[in-house]
Amino acid sequence: MLVDVGLSRDSNLRGARDAAPAFEQAGYNAMWTAESDHDPFLPLAVAADYTTRIELGTSIAVAFARSPMTLANLAWDLQEFSNGRFLLGLGTQIEAHITRRFSMPWSQPAKRMRELVLAVRAIWDTWLNGTKLDFRGDFFSHTLMTPFFTPSNETIAKVGLPKVFLAGVGPRMTEVAGEVCDGFICHGFNTESYLREVTLPALARGRALAGKTLEGFEIVGPSFVVTGANDEEMADAMAKTRQQLGFYASTPAYRGVLEHHGWADLGVELHQRTVAGEWAKLGESINDEVLNTFAVVGDIDSVADQLHARYGDIVSRIRFAMPNDVARDRWAGLTEALRAR
């Protein structure tokens, strides 16, 4: 199992410069950036300049905030500059953010995402192979590419095009990932049961549409971990995880996971709390059963066994959040234990 790490959401470009070499030295296979309070692509350009081996990916970049041409350019340049280490991880975000935060159109997200990925691939094919650009879809149209706007393909011809990953929760978006992408990023709000009974069959259906199987298809697994060196650290990690799970559970777009476990009423309750502005109280609704279903809970020496038991035959990579709450040497022991399995 490959072990990846996520750059802290509040890390700026200097933070990426300092963290990436440390993660590489610690042996992580990839460093992923999120699109929250910072752009997800710029930190990876900085990281590429200070590393030589670690893969660098976006998890996720908001696809619908950008055009296929913009994404094609960004991914091409990062793949070239990193000598083939870039992973383009995309996600939809939810409608309110696309329309009200980014002021971009929203409709038929699964169909739109499928077309966006195919458009990016068509642009790359033009740049790499000289194919005439003639992509015409329901949402995107790309029919003009002149030599002046065509980047050099010398490095890409050697290292290959970036892999495209797609994040999703619902079956339809998951099918799209299987059909047109190279990998799938499991949302953190996930369970072993949902992955086995909903996600994997949807990915298999998508791969079948493309005439492929899941062989070689990469799955980045969820990794809510509650651990600590003592009771105080455990209590703190548990409280933070309950709050994060409460936030995700309050989002209607993720309610399918709760419904799968018979907890639909919990999603309604938590959404009502957000409407009332009770954000700080979301964690109070996450009981021990829910917590232990979504998160691995235990001392750090037992975490590797638990993660492997849940996800070892499902995922090819597992991603941890930046380990701020656990001593680096103890966290390194966990990553080594996972790799050894």
C-alpha cells in the first residue's frame, strides 16, 4: 500500500516549500494539496522545485471553477516541471460553491465532469500528437489551437501525460471516474461497507463502459484516524474528528453514505443545525457508533492493522492529513507498518 500525505489546509507557498522535502525524506509516496483557503496548484510548483521523487497531486482542484483548457495547461506544466510526478485530482464541489463562490455554471455534474475530463484529454492529444483539436460537447467546445499556443511536448513525450484522478461519493460520479480517469479519490466521509457495496461496483461499471477492468486503476482510500500518545491527546483527536464528521454529515450531497447505514435522520438533524448557525455543536451529534464506523480509533501501534483490515484489499494508496497532533517518529512508524503489509 502506498502511503500519501496531505499538506495542511492552512499551508501557504512557504509552507509547501518547507513541508515537501520533509515529506519526501520521511518516505511518503505523494503529497496532495486541497483547494480551500489556497490555490491547489501553486504549492505543487514550489514543491516540485524542492523535491525529486515524491509525487505531487491536487486533492482536489475544483474542476467546475476552471475550463478544460486552463486545467490542461496547469497539469501539463506541472507534469513537465516535476519530470512526470504530477497527479491531477479533480472534484466537483457542491452547487452553492460553484454558483455563489466561483460564479460558474452548474448542471448535470456527472455528465459535465465526464465531458470536462474528455476535453482535457483531447487538448493533451493535440499538444502531444498533433491531432486536430475538434472537441464538441454539450458543455464544452474546443476547436482552435495554433502553434503559438501549443506547448513543447519534448518532456511530456518522455515522462508521459499526468494521471487524472476524480473524487466522488455518489454512484454516478464514481462511474464516471471508472470510465474516463486513471484513479479515484475516496472522500474522507466514507466507510468500509459503503466502499465495498457501493463504490467498488460503481467503479467496475465505469471501467466496463471503457472496456477495462479495475486492474491498474488506483484508489486513494479514506483515512480518518483517531489516535494519540495519552488520554488527553486521544480525547482531543476524538473531539476534532467528531466535529469534522458532523460537518460532512450535515451536507445533503453526502447523505447517501448515511442512508446506506440507516442514519438518514442524523443528516437531517445536522443540516438543521447548520441552518441555525450551530456549527460548533455539530460534533455533539456524532456518537461512538458513528465515529467508529467512519474512523479508525486506537493507539497508534494498532492503527496500521485496523486500516489494513478495513481497506487493504480495496485501496492502492492511503492518504493521511498532515500529522500535526502526533510525534513525527511515531507517525513514521505507522507509515512503515502500512507499507510492510
